[in-house]
Amino acid sequence: MPIVNIQVTREGTTPDRDYVTAEEKAALIKGVSEVLRDVLNKPLESTFVVIEEVDTDNWGWGGLPALEYRRRVAAKKEAEGK
């Protein structure tokens, strides 16, 4: 019985949202389950998918909180004229 954990940032896919919609979550669950069926021959009914939304305050990379890292990358690109 496969169990898949998906972590996504709690910021949505459009600027006016700070969450992932139920429809987007359903599509993730369906897609991941179908990949496990197609690749590992695991039945859909035996595959569990857990989606966790993580606040942007609770993750980061490059030694910085995520939003600060993004600001710095954007500023660097702007300074380079990209």
C-alpha cells in the first residue's frame, strides 16, 4: 500500500489566493495515484495521498526564509537587466 506525502506552499496559484483549491488537490491526488498505478501496478484503491500545505514562514532555502530568498533573486535579476 503506497503512501505519498505532498507538501505545497500555502500561497495558491494566483496572486489573490493563499491556498491550494480543492480542485487542485483532487488533481494532484488523481495524478499521483495514476502514476503509481501505471509505473508500479498499484491499484488506485490501495494508494493513499496526503497533501500538506506549508506556510511560507515555515520554509526556506539558500539559508533564508523563502520570501526573502525570492526577493533577493528578483532584485538580482532586475539589477542584471533580466
